[in-house]
Amino acid sequence: MQSMTGYASHNATHALGDARIEVEWDLRAVNARGFDLRLRLPEGFGIFEKFIRETLGARVARGSVSLGLRVRIVKAAQGLSIDEDALQTLLSAVESVQRQASAAGVILTAPGALDLLGWRGIQSQGHDPALFPPESLGPILASDLEVLLSQLDAMRCVEGAALAGVLSRQIEEIAALTQAARELLQSRADAMQAHFHKALAQVTDASRADPARLEQELALLAVKADITEELDRLEAHCNAARTLLQTDGAVGRKLDFLTQEFNREANTLCSKAQHLEMTRIGLDLKVVIDQMREQVQNVE
């Protein structure tokens, strides 16, 4: 079992040709009904978005996930390398723009050398990561992403183990309360029968009542107030929840469904109780189930 909550970060430096690429990863995950991924990638890294989404989607089934990536290129200590073809293309474009502007009576300020050097593609080994081919950056990003996801998995597993312990205790508490309710069935039935006879005596002469009719009415009341079925279902839900806690993979949705079923049976038990101690057990069940539901919201 894994929690939906986790955090991971990873900083690394990689050699890339005669330059150095520095990356900073930041990955956060919190609980959500489904899988929601938000990416913050540097300009020019959109080509890797599909790969990152597929990789994360294969490892994270549920949760709101935010991933941020920052990249910096550090050039080797050497002379500036200019892409002559890119420079000539840029100069021709600047000349064309200035000529058309002049014909239209618009005066433009000529760009300086530093302006031209800052244009993307002019420096062969510039500071723009997007200038590096995807086949060079791809393996680097894949390796870093694996490290990042391993950290996230580790944290989510630790939190998941803690959640499993809490949920296990809550399931056993529900099972104990269910057993306590089952042990009260006979005393509850005796109390309900005594109460029926007392109520009947207040409105009629019980000695003249038809014994067969009395037994029939008592049987009808017993059927309407029977909670054996609810107790059986509560025990079945406890067994199903125990099995889910031992199951690998995403079980949060199934556990959430079970808490709804737990609550349904507890509500029915309370409405049928007609017995002080049974009502107390029903209310205690509702409290534990509500606490369990809160914990389940964090399970993947």
C-alpha cells in the first residue's frame, strides 16, 4: 500500500559534449480523486513532455502531482564559438527588416553585437538547453527521472505502511464492536419482548389477548428489528478490508467504497437498535468509520 503524499528532489550535473548541464528536479504529490499531473518545464523541453507524463503515469495511479525542472548550461572554458550560417541568416533577416521599415518611413535602431550574440542559435554551444539534440538530453532526463521517482516511491511506501497500520487498527475496532453487538442480540430480543408486553398491558387486558396473535406480532417485530444481516455484512466488509491492506497496487478507491458500505450498515444498525447499549455500539461504529474514511482519502 502506498500513500498519495510524497516529495522528492534531485540535483545533478551531467557532461554534455564540451559543456556541462546542471538540472534541478522538484516533485510533489498530494491526495486527489484521480491522477492529475502539472509540469513546469524549461522552454524548448516540450518535446519531452509526453515521455515524462507516460513515465509518471506508469508509476503513480492516483494523486495530484507537480513536477518542476530547471536546467542550466555551463560552457567549458574556451573561446566563443559562433555558428556562421546562423549568423548570416540572422544578418540577412535584420537587413530585410530595416529595408522594409525604411521604405515605410519607420526608423529602426540597429541591433548591437551583443544583441546578435544573444539570439538563439548564434552561439554553437550557447546557454540555451534547447540547442542540444533530444537524443543527447533524453537519456539524461530519463536517468534523473528514475532517481526522482524512486525517492517518491520510497516516501510514499513509508507513509503507506503507517497508513496501513492505522487502518488495520480501525478495522479490528470495527470487528470488535460488531462482535459486541452480536453478543447483545439475545438480551436485546428479551428486552424488546418485555417492552412489547408492558406496552400492550397498558392499553388492553393482556389476559384476554390471543396468545397466538401475540406470538405473531412478536415475530413480525423481531423480523423488522433483526440486525443479524447488518452484522454479517459488517464482518464481511472487515474481511474484505483486511485483504485489501495486503494487496499490492492502488486500493484507495476500493477502500473508500468499503467505508461507504461500513457507514451504511452502521446507520441501519442505529435506526433498528431500539436498545440503549446497541445504539451506543452503533454510534461508536460511526465514529471509527468516519476516522477510517479520513485516512483512506490518503491511500493511492
